[in-house]
Amino acid sequence: MNEKNILKGVEDTLYIPLTARIYASKKFPEFFYDKRALSLEECIPINDIKENTTEYFHMASVCRQYTIDKKIKKFIEIHNLCNVVFLGAGLETAFSRVGSTKANFYEIDLPNVIEVRKKVLGCAENETLFSGDMFTLDWIKEVDVSLPTMIVVSGVYQYFREEKIISMIQQMKDSIPKGELVFDATNSTGLKLANKYVKKTGNTDAQMYFSVDNPTEFANRTHTELISVDGFFKDALKTCKNLKLTTKIYMYFADKLNRTLIVHLKF
């Protein structure tokens, strides 16, 4: 697996968060430790991610997952028997970090990504892998929607147009009566910065389009209830003592200026 990346376009970006989780697990294990991600270090294809990234962008990816992990754990604690669905799962290892045997986990992504995932991560007893386009919503047929269901879309929506995302959320709302959606977003300024970063890592095919400047207005447009909006970095700034000064400054202002958000909606 330690070879030139055979995935193209948007799918190539699945290695960026994996590299970030490895970085944080080594440097800030007191804040974020991902044993499964560390075991995959040798599987990362040779590319420009490590050479052309910064500590801030590593931490943005990790803090996004840290915040989402907390929401997943709380959801499972409240509902006990429930579903957690990862759309555009890539090589996300939240299943291992959360470590729950109570919930049913579903990982949905395009067929070639799922094949890579099977090879490097396998599939646990309470985990279902589904190959397909997440926007067709065919995956819903595999999920017992009578159970409380949390849908997680992490690092994915940015690559699609707002109209397509809104239509998808409205369709999920109609099909999953006990559903909640957690997704990350940037505001329009953060989106411009993120596009510059992804191009710097060597991926010139994965243009990002979607941003959220007003979460309340977005919830109204999707006819959903806004449960919460969280920044990425509050806990990391308190816990990670050896962050570079420039990283701390970027993290502080990213939260203060709402450039990085975790949006939690209820259907």
C-alpha cells in the first residue's frame, strides 16, 4: 500500500485527515490518540501531504473529529441502541475510537474507496460497509430507521454545491424520522483558505464549494431544528501545551471568527 496514490480527485483527500490523526496521536496523545490510525501510517501513499502541510491544518482536521466524536458518544449514551452512519467515510477510524458495541455503525463511500477501506481497516461485527453514491440515498435501505440515527458527514459536504446538499438533507429528513445530522463547515472566508491548502498538498482536482455563514438560516432552509453550533479548537487550546504560537493564533481566531464549525441538526 505504500505506493503512489491510485485515487483521483476528491477521493485523494481521504489521506489528509488520516495523516493529521497520526500527527496528533504522536505529538498530543493527551488530547487525541488514535491507535488504529497509527497502525495505518505505512499505508499512506507517497505524496506531498506531509511536506506541504502545517500544524494548524493538522489540528483543524483532528479537532473536527474530536468534536464529532464527543457528539457521537453522547448520542449513544442517550439512546443506547441506535445507528451511527458515516457518509463519505473514507479511512475514518471513529468506529475504533468510540469503541461502542451498542450502536450499529454504517460506513458509506464510493466503491473504490470502500475497497481500500476493507483492505486496511476490515469490518467489525456491528459495522456495515456500503458502496455507492451517498446522494442517491440507497444506503438508507440498509439502516433500521425505526432506531435513533445519527448521520455524520465529516470533511465531505465542502466538495458539493449547496443546492445538492439542501435537497439531500430534506430527503433524509423525510426518510429518517428519528434522525440527526452532524457535519462540519467553514464560513465563506474559511472556504477560500481551505481551497488554497488542499491545492498545496498536491491535489488540484478537489475544488470546494460549500460554506455556511449563518447556521440558523441554513437550518431554516432545510426545515430542520438547529441543535448546536460548535467551534473546533476550544478544548485543544486548553490541553495541547506544545502547540506552535502561530498555530495557537490561527486556532483562536478560527473559532472567534466562526471560520470552522460543527453544525448539529435534528430532522
